[in-house]
Amino acid sequence: MTDRALCVDRAGALTTVQDRGRPGHAHLGVPHSGALDPPAADLVNRLVGNAVDAAVLETTLNGCALRPRSPLTVAVGGAPCPVTVDGRPAAWGAPVRVPAGALLEVGTAVAGVRSYVGVSGGIAVEPVLGSRSTDLLSGLGPAPLTDGTVLPLGPVAGPPARVDVAPQPRPPAELVLRVSLGPRHDWFTAGAVRALTTRAYRVSAASNRIGVRTEGPALERAVPGELPSEGLVLGAVQVPPDGRPVVFLADHPTTGGYPVIAVVARPDLPAAAQARPGTPIRFVPAARPRS
């Protein structure tokens, strides 16, 4: 039994293994998956000396507790949260040395939703279609962590970063999402298209890794009936029968039959992944490139 392993004492509400996902398999019906906040996942990898595509842990709201079998370096980023080692406060957003057998506690997020735990060597579960990511929609990759799970670790790739605290964006008090209309905005009334970018929405508690569901004014359809299933992209704003927009995140389906009124700019999606239920949302028109 290798001592390069991490034992899960407390799995938390939802903790999954994530890396940069499975791009290029949509034609097989396989979602992209991967970390919902890629900049945060990349940062914790750099802090512990990993390549940015190493697998990390993504926690949801109430963190997790981990116990390494050998000494290692960890970094916690993303949603700000308390970090302790054997009950003693440790740094968030910086490399932390954890002795063998010590308990690393990643606490409840004080803002945002998802914290990321980078571990020197990376989480070395078996890859599926080139990725170690847990995909909640398709079921590919390792199952969400449970108490008692033992995670293998890869070899240490390099020294940790020499920083006290790495700056990270704070989770949004208001979520501003830039959108480009289409491909099916013509399935909605002119009033509905106007409402999308002028009315106020909020993040619904029903949101998950598949998408950010919203609460707010229903968008009125101009065309009745349903579409044949067609391809969906990351950031697509799909409108189901209740008329409330859904912003698709990493575990989104690759096809769907509800019309897509708009698509969110890719750089705005990490903030969407950190927006708590009740967070105000504004959809704003993306600036058109100059000709």
C-alpha cells in the first residue's frame, strides 16, 4: 500500500475530483465537465508546484476534512474559507505543509460556493477519456467523495510557490453575465428578449454543476412547440417551459430541445460557479467587436 495517498475523514456536502475536463467528446454525448472555477483550480495547482492540469478537489459550501499518509503541501483557494491543520489555523490561498497523519480541515465557505484543494503531486485517480474529472450528469470519472475514501496521489512535480498569499477574485455580490443573443432568440417575443437584458434575476437554490437556474420574470415564447434536439455549448442560456433562464455550466448536456436565447461569455462563467443562491444576476449585452 502506497503512502502517497489522501484519506477522506469528512467528505462534506459534495466534494469531487476535477481537472480541466473532457473537451472534444460532445459528439459522443460526453459533457466537457472539469472544475467550475478553472482560474481557482489552476492557481491552487501552481501554489503546490503542480502542472495546471493536475487533478484537484472541488468542495461545495461546507468543505471537507483530509488526512495524508505522508507529508505533503496543499493549497486551498476559490471560495474563501477557514483552513486548519490539527485544529491550528493555516493559510488560505497559500502553500501549507501538512505532516503525515495530520487532519487538514477545509471549513465552510464564508463567501462563494466552491473551494479548491490542490495537493502536491495531484489526485491520481484513473483517468476516463483523458480526464480525472467527476461528471455528475454522465456518471463518468470517480464518484463524489464519501467518508473513508482513499485517494492516490501522483509524484511531486516541483517545489511550491514562494508566496505569502496569492490574490484571488472575491465571489460576486452581483453576478453580471455578458451575453450574445442566439441561436434561438427568434423563438421569443421582442419583449422577452428585452426583458432578459433589462430585468433582474437571482440565482436559484436549485442550481448545481449542470447549470445556474434563475428566479425572475418568465420569458414569453413567440414560437410554440419544441425543437428537435440540437447541440449545446458551455454558457448556453436555455429556457425551459417555466420561462426562467438556465445558464449551463461544465456538466451540461451536449444536446437539448428547449430553445437557447443567448450564450454567456466564457470568462464570466467562473463567477457564475461561485454565486450563492439569492445572488442578483444581470444579463448584459456583450460588446460587439469593432469591424
